[in-house]
Amino acid sequence: MRISSNQYQSVVLLAMQNSSSGMAELLQKMSSGKSMLAPSENPIASVRLLRLQREEAALSQYRDNIGALKSRLSQNETLLGGISANLRDARDILVAAANPAPAEDLKAMASPLISLRDSILFAANTKDSEGRYLFSGSAVNSATIKFDASQAAGSRYSFSGNTDRQQVTVGEGVTQASNVTLESMPALLNQLDKVIATLQSPTLDSKDPAVGAAVRATMDSVDSALSSVSGSISELGGAQNVLQTLDGNHNSLSLANQQSMLELGGLDYGTAYMNMGQLSMALQASQKAYGKVSQLTLFNVI
């Protein structure tokens, strides 16, 4: 069977088109860094890549959550540390007040206690950057502790939040509370408020047993509050350590996933350049062959 020049031209043109399209596809892969432009090129690898990509997206979200949570827990710990320091200072003053002292000295102790009381209230009602109260549980739009000036000293402070814990997802099936609450603090503030009123009384008698009893009761309240705050600080510190470990685990898994994704879908540029050279040579050969065939006439074969 004889092959006409037209048929030969068609074969050469097809070879040129195949080489050109192969080069274009390879250039696209080299530009994207991917070994596959469509899942059909390697269905099994594509399925594995999709699974790894979903896992990477989840890990990225977990790590973002951990970063934000660590920042919030650290802020809470700092604020509670300040409250703890205020409580210790208040206790020192109360210890001094519990010892026999002139009435004028006792009255002078009221002023620093007022400052410490107000400082504790301010810290307890701290808001985050979005205006949400940190220690109000899930009632983030309500002040943690409310003050009612119309009430008598000893009952002017009340807890207006709740004890709900806000849970944040930090891993597959793993959550961590993002907050602690200060529901026990109003009792302390009311006790402080009450003893301050006692010390400020114009008729204060330092020898009155009721004065000593009020001071000792306030010391007990401070000790109880200190214990509660210290427990919360320990809890926050432990949570941050757990988050640090979990974040490290997520990072290690992410690095392993990225390596697997590179092996499955990443382009081997060394092989790609070799293939590009082969396609270029094939295209050049086809172009030369096409040039010769297109110049053939009947006189070339007579």
C-alpha cells in the first residue's frame, strides 16, 4: 500500500500537535508545581491528595484555634494574677487590723482596702477587644460583677454572669475551655465592702469585739477567694501546657502531610526538564519532516 504525501503530512502534523500540546501541558505543570492537572491523570493519588488536603485544612484550623486560645488564657492568667496580688495585699492589711490598734489607725486602713476592692472589681469586669466580658461564662454581654449603690454595704455586689465554660475545638474530638469564671468574687467584695464601712464608721471603737470579728471574717473570705483564684491560675497554666504540646503534635503531623502531598502531587522538575527536552526535540524533528514533505512535488520522485 502506498502512502500519499497528504497522508504523510497529516501524520507529521498530528505528531507536531501532540508534541506542542505535551509541551503546553508540561509548561502548565511546571508553572503550578503540580504533577497532575486533572484527577483523571492518577485517580488513586488524587483521592489520597484530597484526603490529605482536608486533613491539612482541619489542622490549620486547630492551630489557629490554639493560637487564639493560648492568647486568651494567658490574658486571663495575667488578670487573675493581678487579682491574687490584690487579695494578698488586702490580707496583709487585715492582719494588721486584727491586732490591737488605735481607732485612727484602723480608719486609715480603709483607704487602701477601698483601692484594692475597686481594683479587683475592675479586673473581674475586664472585656476583650470585641467588648465581651472575660469572666462572665457564656453571658459575655453581661458584666461579671454588678454594683448596686442603692443597697447597703455588704450586699451591693452580685454575680451577673453564669458558670458556663466556652469550649474551643483544638483537635479531632478534643476541646478546651477558653474561660474561667469568678462567681465567688462578689462574696469577697461584699465582705470587704462591709469591713470598710465598719472601719470608716465615725463611732468606730477598736476595742469592740464586733470590729475584730468583722476583720477576721473578711480575712477568711480573702483566704477563700485566694484559694479559688489560685486554683483557676493553676488550671489556666495546665491548659496552656496541654495546648503547647498539642500544637507541636499538629505541627509534626502537618509537616508529614505536606511531605506526602509533595510526593503524591508535586512535580519532579528534573524529570520535567528532561521530558521538555525530549518533546522539544520531537517537535523540531516533526517540523523538519513536515518542511521536507511540503516541498515534495511529482518531479522529486520522477
